Amino acid sequence: MKIAYLAALVTFTSFSATAFAQYDYNDDLTRAVPAHYPPLIRLLITKGARQNTQDAHGDTPLMQAIRSGDTEVTKLLLGYQPNSYLLNTSNHSAATEAVLADDPESLRSVLMRDDTLQVAQSLGLATKLNKRRALNMFVQMYGAAATDEIGQGFLSNPLKYFRPGSQVALAFSPSDARPEVCGTQTSKLLLQGKICKIDGDRLSIEWQTVSNLDNTNTQCSSQKHFRLERKTDQAWDARYLGMCGAPPDYFPSVPASFDFRTFLIPEFQ
């Protein structure tokens, strides 16, 4: 079955790109990575597939490759400068997946060291699960004392490592139809943004993007997966992404602030 899929896809993508200008190569990329076929992955990217596209679970192709232990495809994707800040519906980053896979080389490449939460949560996870190879890489990057301090510190007091500027994500389904983002009550939407204010154990978020991860309405959008990004238009931003401490007008079910535990990965909940 996998061979038949690959053959059909190669045949399809060999046609003129202009003949299929609306075709969603992004969706094919999220399926080609688990199939482990580097030439096809390169072809899809040259056809316009974006390796930062997220599947129905919010996983990027890079996350998929790291999780499966596919070092060849991981190195290939890293050559296209992926966005390693992106989070899936479980708030996993590519670094989280590298820790779970106990893959030190990928961890070193994808860990966003300027994001205190990503570093501490990844190190806390490696400590909790005793991922020795990942822990050794943290020691190389931060030293043994800091590795132990941060890892144990996150396990005992995770709130300490939630800082303004750290990335978080919120997966939700709209309470009713949201046609401007192709959303229905069964859609999975994903907001991602930066912590902008901390008040006790409550966080305010400035959302940067909203994605529809499983759009099936091609009359609304030809792209199965798509996202809207923050602009310089304050009225537009307030409607779809909100402002710091103010939820998006278009998504009334999204709260104005959150208990920090909302953004802990499932392994810590």
C-alpha cells in the first residue's frame, strides 16, 4: 500500500505545477515523511509544500521525523530551516520529541535556548524519564550543575520557568460555526502565541497565529491546513487573535487568562 501511494504521488507531482495551482502539497508532505522517501520530500518542498505545515495533531514534518527515529529525513528537513518554536496540540515542541526519542543530535539542533519554558520543560522531561543520552547532551550544552538544577527545579516548581516570551499553544473546537476560518464544532483549531503577562499562577497570552488543523471545506479554503498570522492591523488582530489579556473576539470560548498548568505537556499532568 505504501509503495502504491508513493508511486501515485510521484506521478501526480510530475505534472505541471500550474495545472494544479490549488493543490495542497502540504498535506502530502505530512504523509510523505512517515513513509520515509527523501526524494519525494525534496520534490514536494520544491513544489511549494511548507515543512512548517501542521497535521491534524499539530505535528510538523520535523516532529514526525524525530519521533520515528528517522535521522536521514530529520537532517534533510533541518536543511530547510524549520520553525522549532511550533507546538502541537499537546504543547510538544520538536525538542520534546527529541527528548522522548532520546535523540541527542536532534535535540541540540532543535532546542530553542532562548525560550526558558521549552528548555526547562524538555530538561524536566528528560530527568523524569531518565533519558540518559538526552541528559548527556544537556550537560554538554549547560553543564552538569545547571542540568540537574533546571531538571529537578522544573519537576518541583514548574511555574518558576514560565516566563514572558515563552511559546504556548491552545487546541480547541469552536462553540459554533466559524466560517471565516473554515471552522465547525468538530474542527480542531490551534492558537499559538507568547506569554505576555504573569499574575500569580495565571497567564495572559498574546496569540500570534490561529490554525485550522483539519479543514475539509474546499469551498472555504483550498488548503486542508492553513493559518492566520498577526498583522499590523489592530482591529484585525483583536478579532482573530486578541491582545494581551484580551481573548479573540471571534472565539468567545477562549478565556482571557489561563492557569499555567493548561500549558504543561501531558507527561506532567
